[in-house]
Amino acid sequence: MDPIPPTARTSTARQLSALGIAGLALGGPLAGMTLVSLSAPSLLPLLADYAVPVLGAAMVGVGGAAVGFALLPSFFFGALCGYLLSGFWPYITAIGGLAWATLLGLGLGRLFSASFLEVLLQRKPEWWTAYKRLVHTGGPFLPTASALLRLTPHMPFALTNLACARLPLSLQTTWLSSLVGLLPRTLFAAYIGNQLQDWRALLDRQTPPWELFLSVILLALIVYAGRRTAQRLNA
């Protein structure tokens, strides 16, 4: 039997690694969200003993790392910040956590070669199409294009980090444009999570439902902006 050429073994290992990362990007957030949901009833009483700034800092570090490693969805993390914290803390914590997650993801993305990333993204046509449109965008519009990709995600958060990490931009520029694109839906997620703290009040017929109405309006604006952005990227 002829030995397997080294190049063939390398190609197979690369494809298997790409398939594993793709599986983590898709299944990791769902698994993490399920774990948080199942453990929440027993953990929530313990969290009440911590001061809000301490809890917020812990969520930035631990929660942001979980999002960066594709163990939690970014939108779910924002909603979790809104649910556990109050006042202005949900928004500060959500932005800080997403900033840390994005920086972590971009740093990890630079460890992979462009060819490895292409093997990974070719697993799904939507990922590959979004990536090709992004890399074919040149000039000063490239940071804006990466921000728009974050605003209307065509691929999971972790894969978007890997794709943006290969752009011909500095890490600081890529990180800043990514954060700008993430801000609208991150703030919206924190707002929705904050409203869930008092969900019974939203269902109280004797209370003017302006909070629920505002949530619906914000959701409509996010969907509208997402569709317009997707149309612009698909043009």
C-alpha cells in the first residue's frame, strides 16, 4: 500500500479542523446558552450578593471570553447583561464584553492562514458569499464594509472575527469598525434584557405599555436597517 503523501495528510487535517471550528461556531453558542439557562435558577440567588460593578466586571471578563470563544451568542450576552444588571450598567457591561470578545476573536483569527479560513467558510454558501464580497471591497470603504457585516451578520460571530482578522487593515481599525457595527444590536439586546427584569409589569393591563411599544419600535428599526444594509452589501 502506497503511503499517504504529507500534503494529503495536511489537507485532510486542515479540512477536519475547519469542520470542527465551523461546528463550534454553530453548536457552541447553542450549548452555552442552554447551559446558562439550566444553571440560572441556582446561580441567580448567589449573584445577588455581589456589588453591581464587581458583577459587571466579571461579566465583561468571563462572558466576553465565552462569546469570543464561540461559547455564547453575542446577542444573548447583551440580553443577559440587561437582565442581571440595572441602570446604565447593562449597556456599559455589554459594550465592554463585546469589545473584549471581538479583540479576542480577531487575535485568534490572525493565527489562521487565509487558505485555512477559505476552507472553513466554504462549508456554507452564505458564509462564502459574504466573505468574498467583503474581501473584494477595497479602498477607504473597507472599514465601513466590515462594520456593516457586523450590523447584519451573515455568519456567526466567531466566524466573522476570523474573516475580519484577514482583512488588510490594522488590528485597531478592524476592532474599532467591528465594535461600531456591533453597537446597535448590542444596545438593543441589553435594553430587551433589562425589560425582562420586570416582564410582569409589561403584561399588566393597568400600566401604559409604552415600554413594550418602544421595544417593538426599536426591533422594527433594527430589522429595517438590517435589510437595507443587506441590500447594499448584495448590490
